[in-house]
Amino acid sequence: MDRQCLVKYSGLGLMASYTVGGGASFTYVDYSIDSNKGAVNLTIDNSTFSYNCYCGTEISLEVYSPLISALRSHNYTIASGGGLALSLAQRGYSVDINVQRSTFVNNEATIGSGSYVLWYAGSSDSHIVFSDCAFTRNGPSYVVGGGGIGLFKDVLIPSGASRNGTSPESHRSNTMLILRTNFTQNSAGGIYVQSLYSTVVSPTGQLTLESSRFEDNSGLSGAAVYMIEKKGHGTQQGLTATVRNCVFVGNTMADRAQVDIPSSSNAVLQVVAMSITITDSKFLSNVGTAVGGASSLIVLEGEVVFYNNSALTGGALHLSATTILLVKNNSRIAFYNNSATISGGAIYTDYSFGQTEFDSYYDCFLYLGVPGLFYNVGFFNLTATNISMIFLYNRAPLGAVLYGSTLDICSWAVQLKQSLNISPADQPVLQVLYERSIIFQLDQKPNTPVVFSTPARFLEVDNTSVASSYMPGQQFTLAIRSADMLNQTIQTVVTSQVFDNFVPKLGDSGYWLTSATASKRPNAVAKVYGQRNVTMSVTVYSVDTFVKSAPITVTLTECLFGFVYTENGGGDCQCSKATTSSMVTCDENLKLFNVTEGWWIGPDSRGGTGLVYKPCLFDYCEVQNDDVRFVTVLPQAIDAQCANNRTGLLCGGCQEGYSSVFGTNRCMKCTDSTLGLLVFFAAAGIGIIAIISFLHITVSEGYINGLLFYVSIVSTYEIHFTGRLPGREVFIPVFFLNLDMGFETCFYDGMTPLDRVGLSFVFPIYLFVLMVMFVWLASCSFVVSQWLAKNSFTPSKLLATLITLSYNSITQSCFQILGFAPVTVYGLDDGKSSVILLWGIDPNVEYLSPLHAVLFVVTVVLLVIFVIPVPLLLILPSFTSRFIWRLKPLYDAFVSPLKDKFAFWIGLRFVLRIIYFIISSFSEPPTNLLLLGVGLVIQIFLSASVQPYKSPVHNILDSFYQCNILLLALGALYFQDFANSLQAVTHKSELGFVLVVVGVAYVVTFFVLGKLILVRFPRLTIKLRALCKKHRTEPPTAEVNCDPPTDNNVVQETDSQHHPELEKKVGVNEKPQVIPMFARLREPLLDSPGFMELS
């Protein structure tokens, strides 16, 4: 081969079944020290290279070392060159290689499966042309690039190889042209190009792709074309590339998860630190960014179309690491229907990423016409500019047209505004371009982040959403707003700065995606792990731009009840073993408890360190909707479980500044009003004694017996009749008749529940004291005794009525004092349990504590002398002893309205009071209401059957009041079954029903009492009759009955009626004389001479 050599191969058919060595290999080196230039021509025409595989290792270490571990993990050795390998290392002569009308199919190699071209450092004047060829299905999927052609430029000669030939000064550039060639279904991309030491060895070189088609190729880096050069930026000298009149259609980025190979690209045509010119080309329906650049110069010229491309970011263009996009004059660039999943439907740039808001100099990536010397000054003439960039139907959550820059700092933008007399601060250049239809042709207004946006430039954290302190590892929320350079609220990924002694964390992964909607702005979830009792500053910053928020102060506290401290994760409060229960679940993230509805959870507030969870007492806890199965309890807000200002263990006590009050279980703020209430209660007691004495409204008359039973049962069940609805005031008269306070009354500031229950004994006892004083006064005063005898009133009637009035109140107070609550306390560390006995009304009070023990003794005494003896005396009377015989008039006062054989009936009613109270206190709705209803049905049936009272009116009234209670019970059961969707309507209906039923009872009661008063005072009736006649305006058509009303059912009893032997016959002119009663029949409560004889 002397000076010139021509080698031509035609009709080659190279095929190997995966044999080592590949198809054909040509290597050119210097063979002598001769300065004269020769020429070598190689033509490969109409040839086929198929199913060849090359597995050599001599080049790959220098070419792409990260491939080694990945490929060896798939049991492949490192190799290069599949179908055709061309190695050029000559300096002394030129080489022209023309491969035409050839087919490369199903070849495999590490790089360059179809054809592998290697330009060694120093080689020059080589010209390679691939024309009218087809590269189909070359390259396995695990190869990084070059499924069709792999080109490596300026690879260093291996150590020890011959370097004969001319000096570098005689270097002439190498070129490669790919013309009218199709790249189809190659699994490692179409073309892979890597230039290593261009700026040092051979600073020039040209690669041209012309009139070629890239279709249905796939790859990990550059689905169609991947180019990379080892230099700082594409604007530096080196290999230049041109893509002219090419079509890229249907290419797809492969799944990078298949092979763990590092890469910074994700585009169909990807360039890194390269200069590339794209002219009159089309990018159609590619999956992955159509054109991507990193530290490169990308020039668009002529008519370039980007249509229907899709990617995560940048559907058409993805420009990163200060990549410059230059659009030459007389160009028409069209972006149609491109989309991005995250941002940049048409164009995505991170040109200015990492810069501060003051470094806006770096914000411009787009140049029009001819760039300046350093690409920071452009020469823009509006009248001479013929550039059209059309954006239609592009889509992305952020920046459907452009994401990453405002373009305001671009020199052409400044000159454009100046030529239009627009101040730089008046309008963004994007708005100007839209309104004037200059350069940018847009289909939507650029006034929302959906159209144009940039990475985060501002980061705001709402400090008001952050509490002052948290447990280590406790979740809290931050209201975070991220804004772009246009001050538009955008989405961005944020994280927090980690320190040695504490670890702040956003979300579960440490990162959080902020909201793009300013009005919604969902709160970010945050935690801080670390040591207890320390205060720190937490800073949130953007992952993309490192923009930081103002620091947030967070204080870590001790672990609250139910949690124990561990060193896990840098310091965390974890759920205690005591919280493992079917009724309670512990959330370690939120540091809260989910408790079964109707249960209470909290610490042992008596000074212990244990945990308590138990069903709520009475109406002490807040009530949720009926369909809520669990309620959320925060350990720092235990009292949120409590209703009506209550606090403490099982919500038994009152919060600081609140007091227990009469008439309700609520705790209220109150002032000392002891003196006024004492006067009121003193007057009320005297009034009750006077009304009973003067009006003869006693149980002996039989009219109020059913009423007193009614008020005792209704006062016991009223909370179940009305639920917890407003309108409890309807029962105030019932409470008064039951000797309870019918409205909320504070006796003194600081009164506890134990004080309230203890004081409830005072008023009934006060009434008995008044009664004893009244009897004593009658025994000492002739006037009083004479009045009592004249009005046929005995103290036994008064005493019987007071016993009936006060029995229910005293019995309830006794049961409240005796009530206890066994509470299980669970240890935090080991979860072991122990049971303690606490007072049932307020578990903050230990059972038989000093004050409770005193009331306990009083209660036992009342049970022995009052609660138990009263029903026993009435049910099983036995007057055998002298002391019991003295109670005979009291017994007669109770049973006088009853038939003799049903004298026990009144005692049975006292027993029923106790039974119904126990049912109400120790069973829950609807069980207690059902039992009450069943008992009332039996009572009504028995009353109607036996008619226990002498008077039919008494029987009717008694049955009426029992039926009224039954209606209240049935109504409560009925309304409790309504769905929650009708809750508001149900409450109104239930309250209306209660008002009607109770109102009817009040009307009947007032009518009966009014009639008794008229019978008691006949003179009042006479006055009413006279008043009736006085106001007559015309003669009556019928007789008006104005006579005093009489009631045959009212027994006007006198001593002579009871004891006819006391009356004797007298003469005509003599007055009747009452003979003194026998000593054994005299009222034992009276011993006054006035009762011995009446003159």
C-alpha cells in the first residue's frame, strides 16, 4: 500500500452467531516516518452486517468506565464494535471511508452495536460517510448508547503503542456524515458520540446528521442520539454537530431501573457540553424530552417542529446547567401539543438554578439572532427580526409554555421594552410578547403559573401554624408557600436542614411537595427528633434552588403521659405499653390516642405516673356524633375530652376558676353569694311549711301523692328524657318539688362536687328542724294550738308530707356519697395494672378520704334512721312497742287516702323510688329507659285493676301521672333511634314533645291545686260569686251557678268524726264540748293543753 490505496468491498455478507470478534474490523495507523501525505479510500457497498457480537476490552476503560460494574453484573465482558469496527489512529495520510446502501441488523456490542468508529487522539484528515443505510434492532437493552453507531473521538493511544507520524501541528480535522440513513428499533439508541480530549489534542471536528430518520428507538441515555464532550461548555471549541432535515418520531426513553448506570440525561436527542445546530427537523410523538442539553449550545434554525412529545419535565426542550438556546433569524419554531408531568410543557430550563434572587443576570437562556461575545449581550433589532416561536396546546401543571425563567434580563428583552417605551418594571417581557404578538405566539395569557413559571425564589413559612412546644418525634404542621420569580405560588419540593443534636423531618421521607394553589395551601407535616427540653431553629429550603425560609423556633418538651422517651432516630417519644388495648390505640406519628367513643383517657392526676382509661362518668365528657366510633385525644389537651369546664381524672373536678354548682353537673364561674342564698333557702323552708299547713295540701288528702311520685321519677330521669339538649328549664318546677335546685346556682366560689353533695343534705334536714320548731311552738302557744285544732290539722300530716317531699333527695344524696369507682391504673414502662377505689362522683377524691369519711358516716346514719325505716314502717306496720305506737298517727297520715287492704301501697312507692334510681344510675340508655317503661306499664295495670285509693279522683290522678312518665320514656326511646342526618330535626321534635307532655302535667297539677284552694277557702268563693254578679251586663238566659264549689271527695275530718266518743250531747243553750282524748290516742308530737279542750 504505497502512498495511495483503494480498497472496495461490495456485497459483503458478514454473520456470526454471537462469536467473539464481531463482523468486520478496520484499523488505520502510521507505518513510516514520512511527511508526505497519502490517501486511503474504503468503500463498503450494499452489504449486510447481522447477528455479530464483539466483546473486546482494550478501549472501554478509557471510554466509559462506569459501564464496567453494570455490564459485569449481567455476566458480560467489556467490548466494543459489533457489525463494523473502524479504528483511525493515523497522522501521515488521509482516510476516506464510505459505507453505503448497507444494512446493520441485530448486532450487539458494548458500544456501537451496528458500527463502531474510533478516532484516536492525534488522528486527522479522516472522513467517514454513512449513506442510504439502515440500522435496525441493534444493541441489547443494557448498553448505554450506540445501538446503531458509536463514535469516540480523541481516545488516547494505549501505553506502548506506536506514535510514528507527523506532529500535532500538521493536524487537520476529522468529519463524519450520516446521510439518508434510518435508525429503527435500536434498543440502545441510534447514535452515541463521545469526545474526550478535544480541547487539548484536536480542538475541531464535525459530525453531521442529514436527511435521516430515527424511529421507535429506545435507550437509557439518548433514545435516538446522545452526544457528550469532555469540556466545560458547548461554547468552547471542540466537536460541533449539525442535525439537518431529520425526523425523530416515536422514540422512547428506556426504564433506567433496569441497569444502575449513572446519567444526567433523559432526552431523545441529548447533548452534554456540545455545540449542536438543529435545522429544518421534526420531533414527533417521542416519549421523553425531544431535545435535552446540559452545559451546551443549542442552535435552532429554519423550521423546527416539536409535536406531541411528553416527558416528566420539558416536553420539547429540557435545558440544564447553563445551556444556551439560540434561535437564528428567519426561523420558525413550533411547539404543538407537548406535555410534561411536572413542569415545562414546551420548554424547561434550570439555567439559573442555585442562584439567589439577586443573581438575575443568569436568568436568560434564550438568545435571538446572533449572540454576543460571551452570550450575555445580544444585538437585537425589532424591525430586522424575523423569528416566530409558536406555542399551542402545550400542557403542564407548572409552566405549560416555559418553566425556569422570566426572560426579563435578556438583552433582547431590555431592548424590546425600550423600543416600545415600556418600563422594565411595568410588565414582564412575556406579557409584552403576548400582547404585541412579537416573537412568541401564545394561545393563553401568561399571567398564571400554569403558563409561565420559574423555580422557587421565595419560601414563606407561616409561623402562626406552629405551636410553642412539642414532644420529640411529634407531628405538627407548617403552612409553607413557595413562589417563583413572578411571585406566583408554585409547587416545589422542600426539605429541612439536619443538625447534630436534633433532626427535623418533613413528611415520612424528609421531603414535602408544596401546593401550587395559594387559596388551598395544604399544611406540611413536620417532626423534630432530639433531646428533651431544648429550643432550636428549624429552616426549610427548596431542594431545587436552595432558597431558605426564615427560621422557625421549636421547643422539645418532656414526653407527655402515655409516651416514653427513647434514643431512636435521635430522640423520640414512643407509645407506652400501657396503651395496648382494644379501647385505646396510640399513634406514634401524631402523638395522640384514638379512644372508643364514651371512654376517657388520661394520667393518674392524684400524683401517680400511671395511665387510666375508663368509660366516662355521667355527662362529664364531650359527646360526638352517633356514628363516631373513636375520638381523638391529644396528650397535651386532656381536658378537651371534658364537657362543661370540667377537668381532672375522668373529668370529675372543675377547672381552675370554676366551681361546682347546684342544679347541674356543669362547672361555672361564680362569686360568693352565700348570705343571699342562705336567706333564700331559709325563707323557702318557712314557705313550704306554711303552704302545707295553711292550705292543707298534704299526702293525707291524696291529691298530691301521684304528683310527688311523678316529680321524684322525672327528676331522676330528666337527663335521659331530654338527652343533652337545651330546654332543661322545663323541669324546674319538678326540681323544686323534689327539693332540688331547679336552676344553676353557685353557693360559694371554689365549691367542689363533694361539697355540693354534702350540702344537699342541709335543706331537707332544715325542713325537719322547722317542723320540730313548729311543733314545739304549738305545744308552747295556746293560739297556735287553738288554730291547729280549729282547722283540724295535725303535725303528723305535715311530717308525712315532708318525708315524702325529701325522701328522694336524701336517698339520692346517700347513694352519691356511698358510690365508688374502681379505677385501673396502668404502668407506663411495664404496662402492669393496679386497681384503686375512688369516689364515684369525683374520682379526684379518694374513697374514705377525711372529708368523704365524715359524709360517709352521716349517710350511714340517715340510712339507718330514715331511708330504710320509712318504707318498712309503711309496708310492714307493727305497733307492738311503745315507741312504734307513738308513730301510729304518722302512719295514719300516710295511709288515710288508701283503702285499708292497700295500706301498703304508699310504702311500695318508696321502694320503687329506690329501684328506679338504681336503674337510672347503674345502667345506660336505652336499657334504663326500657326497664322504667316496663315497670310503669306494670304499675299502671295494677293501679287500674285494684284502685288502691278510696276516691276515684285520686286513682285517676295517680294513673295520669304514671302515664305521663311512660310517655316521656317512650319518647326518649323513639327519638334516640333517629339517624344522624336528621339530628337537627330530631332535637327540635324531641324538645317539642317533652314540652307538650310535661306541660299537660303542669296544667292538670295547677287545676287540681286551684280547686283545693277554693275548697279550703269558701269565703274566697263567695267573693268570686259577688264579683261574678257585679260584672253581669245582661240577664242570663240560664241560671249562673255562683255557689261555692264543693267536693265530695275532700274529707272534712274532725276529731268527733274520728272519735265519736269524744262528743257528748248538750242542752239547747249549751255549746258543744270536746272531751280530751285518751292518752293512748293523743298525737305523740303534741302535748299542749290547747289540744285537750277547746272552749
